[in-house]
Amino acid sequence: MIMYGCICTIYFLYTVRSSNFAPEMYCGESVCQSKHICPFFPRLFARGFEITTYIYVWDNLRLLELPWDSAWAWWLAFLVVDFSYYWVHRFAHELNFLWAAHQVHHSSEYYNLSTALRQSLTQQFSSWVFYLPMALAVPPSVFAVHIQFNLLYQFWIHTELIRDLGPLEWVLNTPSHHRVHHGRNEYCIDKNYGGALIIWDRLFGTFAPEGNKVVYGLVHKINTFEIFHIQFHYYKYLWRRFNRYKKIFNKLGVLWKGPSWKPGKPRLGDHAEVPEVTGEELPFNPSWPLALKVYVCIHGLMLLGVYQDLFESRLMLSQLTVLMMTGYILLSLTSIGFIIDQRPTAPMLEFLRCVLMMMLHRYGYMTAPAPLFVPIEAFVSISLLYWGLQTFSQLISVKKKTT
């Protein structure tokens, strides 16, 4: 996680220097990507779901055992993992109940390395199914290496800095191909699902080259940085659509067909109905003071440190402590989202968070390197005082309006 943060920082500095890039837009977006820790929350309490089910099938149902020390077995595993990922990814776009999870990754209206970190909390509970057939022959150790390398490869292709890679574009999934995948232009919808390789898209007819300027994000914008809305709003929308129809086949269609499907339309909907884009669309970027941007960035970095410490020491802590710290991290992410969105309840929620942070710091649940202990405590105290005054001022204002 620290490595990802350093790489994103270097990328940010290079981008600011080499292009007409607005740093202020990166602040909220990058802090929002601190929500990439969400998919790892279940691993604080149990081993990863994917590898757990894989090991069970391997131990009890395997048909043969590929040699783990054979080069051809590793190359075969590379191809099969990437092939499986293609179908994981494609079904996540073409089945609405799976899209409810995957849409989190596509909700960013920017396209940079931090976009790769915006991941769903719930997608891991369905993707494991597609890899299980591998457990009939491929050792878990080989699978574990390849599934990580496959995801790691996809990190670097989330960039606009690299335009074209020549002949490699025919075989590899490149930044150009993946930009198309993240677009909401009509020609981009349901295209380029590949992980490391683009050959599967070429084989199965889902490939599209980069053409007109790509406009990123969801077809219908959500305009928020609030964690729970980003993660779960589509489930609420799905439930409303499900209840809208009376016929059982239409209800099932809402879940098992594409996000754009309607009765009387093709399985994946009519792409001609996708809202037209001009290339001039502006991403959601609330205007907020520089001081708040600095404040949010500092607290975002502190929060990543808290999570890193929690993840490394989780086996030595009680489940109650892990649960409490997880709750604090979720509260913090929510509060940061409220601040960026400039919601009226943001001061009160941030004041509550600062009180909790001070208590956790004082009682040893949150640690810091010795040289930073006093500065961090001072910064938290100032934060507590500021948001306390903001909350008091807000309450006085409300009282005056009601009298």
C-alpha cells in the first residue's frame, strides 16, 4: 500500500510538471482512492475468500497436479488466469447484479494510477467462482502468484501519459485499450475486458480501438466522494428497478441482464440510448479552500498509516479491537467524503471523528513514529478545536433560525 502511494505521488508530480493539469482536481480524487482499502476489510477477519475456496477444491476435488517447478506449467497458468479474468470482467459488466459491485471501479471521472485503486468491497465475493476450475489441476501456490501478477499488471495501464505501444497493442492490454474500457462514449461501452492480454477481446468480438476523445466515468454520474454511496448506491437502484416490474421474467431480467436492459430491448440494452458525450464534459470537482485540501490530504495519509499498522498487527489483536479500528477507518472515510462534498453535516461528523481519534491516540490504539508523535497530537488537537468551533457555530445558527 505504501508502495502504491509513493508511485501515485511520483505520477502526480510528473503529470503536474508535464501537462496542463489541475492539481486541485487530483486532491479529492486521490484521497477518495484511499477507499481502496475497503476490499481488504474482510481480510482483517479471515483469509482471502478467493484463495480459501481455491485451496478447498484443490485439496478435495483436483483431477491432476501440474508440476509447480515446470516452466510450461507456469506459462499455462498465466494464460488460464488471464482467460478467467476476461470472463470475470465481462460478466461483471453484462450481469446487472455483478455490475452493482464493479461499477465502483468505473465511477471515477479521471483516469490515472489512483483510479486503479478504486475497488469494490463486494466484488471479491463473486469473482472467485470463475477461477475454481483451475483448482482441478493448478497448484494454489502457482495460482496465488499469477492472480496477483495479473492484477499488478493492470495498475500501470491506468494512465493517459502513454499513448501507443506499437506492435504490442495487438497482444497486450495497454493504456490505450483500457482507456476505451473506462469510457462512457457509445463506442466504449462493453469493450476491452482483457487483463494482461487483449487477445481474448479480439477472439470474442469485444475489442474496440481508441477513437474519439474518451470521456471517463459512469453513464449516469453520481457526483459524490462519499464512500457508502459510491460502494452501495447501485444496489439500492437495483432494488427499486426490481420492485418496479410485476412480471417475474422482467424482475429476473433486471438482475441477470445488462445494466441498460429494459423489457423489449436486447440483453445488454440499446447502446444508442447511451447519453451522448461531446468530449467537453467536466468531471465532478467541488470547489473547496486550499487549507481544507491540505487538511484532507494530511488526514488521508495518517489514515493509510493507521490501516497499514492494523493490517500488519491484526493477528496479535483481539477481534473486538480490529472491529473497533475498522469502524474508525470507515467513519474517517465517510467524514472525508462529506468534507469534499461540502455537506452540512460534515463539521459535526468530523468533530466526532477527531474526538475519537484523540481518544484512540491517547489510549495507545493508534501509534506513530517517535519524532512524529507530538506533531501528530498537536495537529489532531488543532483539528478538534477547529471542528468544535465550526459545529458550535452551526448549532447557534440553527437555533437562531428556529427562534
